Amino acid sequence: MSELSLLSQYTSYNLWANKRIAGLLLPLDTAILDKEVKSSFTSLRKTVMHIWDAELAWLNRLRGVAFKWPPTAVFSSPAINDFLKTSEAFDTYVKGKDEAYFAAATSYKDSKGNDYTTVNSGIVMHCMNHSTFHRGQIVTMLRETGITQLVSTDLITYLRETT
């Protein structure tokens, strides 16, 4: 399998998994979304916002589009659709590029203004891996809030269901 095929599969998986997480979060009321729990981010809402901000920031960097940090400011149940649109746009963007693009590098500034240059394939892998890490935290946070009817967001589940 080519690197492009793997990256495309990874962004498709990310979209699939984010849709599953969105399906768990949409019916929750504000009290659960904002309940404080011990994690990298102190609530479900803040964790989803962080995933969304990161995906949007990395997509904008790859596109060469300037943005202010954080790229999103407000999360509500209707905003979950915008979160998913960002994941979908990332998937579409990757599928529209060729192998040479992913071997090339992008120069960008991090949220603190530091300059970096990273190979595009590495940026995509980092961003998708970052989202996976925080989705795992969301599942744990949901359990801590008493929600036990959960779905798998594991890559192997995606592969079994889609290939």
C-alpha cells in the first residue's frame, strides 16, 4: 500500500471515529458536556474543542492559510456538525493530493509563534494520531460521567467494518 493510500485511509478513519464520538455527544445535556473530570482538558466539551482546534489548525497550515489561535471559539451541539465538517475537509484535502505533496514539507508557526518545517505526511499522521489520543480520553470521560453505552472508535473496528 502506498503512503498516500495509508494517509487517505487514516483520514477516513479519523472522520469515521469522530462521527461515532459525535453520535455519543449530541444527545448529552450541557451539564454532562461541562462536568469537570481529571484529564488533559477538564470537560468533554473542552476536549472536543481541542481536537477540532488541532485538526483545523493543521489543515490550515497544510493549506497555507493564516488563522488566529484558537481557530474555534464556541462549541454547542449544533457546532458538532462544524467539527465533523473539519474532519471531512481534512479527509478530502488529503485525497486530493499526490505522493510528491506528502514527501514535501510545510513551514508554519506553532500556537506560540515558533517557526517549524515538517514533512506533510508527518503532519497528517501527527494530527490523526492526536485526535485518536483525545478520543480515547473522551471515552474514559464518558465512563466517568456514568455513560456506559459506548461505541468502539478503534482503527481495527474501522478496518473490519469498511474493508
